Amino acid sequence: MKNNFSKYQVATAIAILFHAIGLIGILFFDRSFFIQSTAMNLLLMFGLLIYTQDSPRYHFWLFMVLCIVVGIGIEIIGTQTGYLFGDYRYGTVLGPSVAAVPLIIGVNWFIIIYCSGISIHTILSGMIDRLQAHSGGPKQLLKTISIVIDGATLAVFFDWLMEPVAVKLGYWTWLANGEIPFYNYVCWFVVSVLLLLLFQKLPFPKKNKFAVHLFLIQIMFFLILRTLL
């Protein structure tokens, strides 16, 4: 009997495989090799998100490019001035940089914002549609506010989970006393709200099962590393 796997299943299997290999390698083998492979892993996940996006046309590409450009831009401002996020510096393990900010960080911003938006959209859309069917009212406004605020909160939670692990792996370093400032999370929330507002307003398909799966895989990846490192 022939098995037909969907593109979401194929992408999820690849993501699980590579994150599992990275997790085992960091915890039990040559940590430096797997840390140096982080950028390649992010590029692979980036490619899989594009592969699984339904009808990736103009508005999707526009959102993707804006996330990458805004992400790199605010990180340059942040590292050069300390006005955004706090006083921090990137290491050298994430690959080629511009103004001391690794280019892959822009891709990472897209992955986090896109996956947060898709995940919250998937969870809330059905609930809000059912609620509005019974009560009426401004369904689109309620949906936009819910997805933007809840998605930004989810993105901040992911950053909170990732931060200590990223520091231990040498992705970046917090200066001064080495503590992660609360201001970092405030700025993350504000930037995430703006990007998720674009996500919600631009008319491209917002259903991608792999994006939800990838977000859960990455949460588990960083949760395990945060616990065991």
C-alpha cells in the first residue's frame, strides 16, 4: 500500500530530526560543532516554512522581507546604541554579520513572528468565529486585537525561554552585570505587536500546520536546554 505524506508531515519530520540531533549533540557531544550549525538549521526551518506556506504570493513575500529587514534594523540600533532591548553584543557563531549583527537574526525574527502569528491565529480564529456567530459585533476587530496581542505575548514568552540558552551557547552576551533586563521584553512586545499587525492586515493565507508544529518543537528544544545546560 502506498503511503502519501503531506508536505506538513514531511516538514515536521525533518524539523524533529534536526532539532533532536542538535539537542543530543549540544548535550552529549561536540557542542561547538552543533552551535556553529545553528545558522544552517535556521535557514532550513526558514525554507520549510516557505515550502509549507499556501500560495506564497506578493503579500506573504512582503511580510517576510519586512520582518527580516525590521529585525536586522532594530538589532543594529539595539547593539549600537543600547536604546532597544538593553546593552548586549552578538558573538561570532551565527555566521556573517552586518554592523556586528548576524544576518540570520533577521530570518529568526521572521520565524518567531510568523510562527507566533500562525499559532495564535489557528487557536483563536475558530473560537472567535463561534463567539461572533452567537453574539454578533465587530468580528474582524476582535480577531485582529486578539491575534496581535496574544501573538506578541507568545513571541515574548519564546524570547524569555530562549534568552538564557542563547547566552550559554554564545549567541549573544548581555553586558554590564550580565542580567537580562526587563526592558528587553518590553521592546520585544512592542516590535512584535507592530509586525503582527502587518501579519494580520496583509491578505495572505494564515493556515500552516507546520508553523505550529515548528513552534512547539522549538519551545521543547529550548525548554530542555534551559533545564539541562
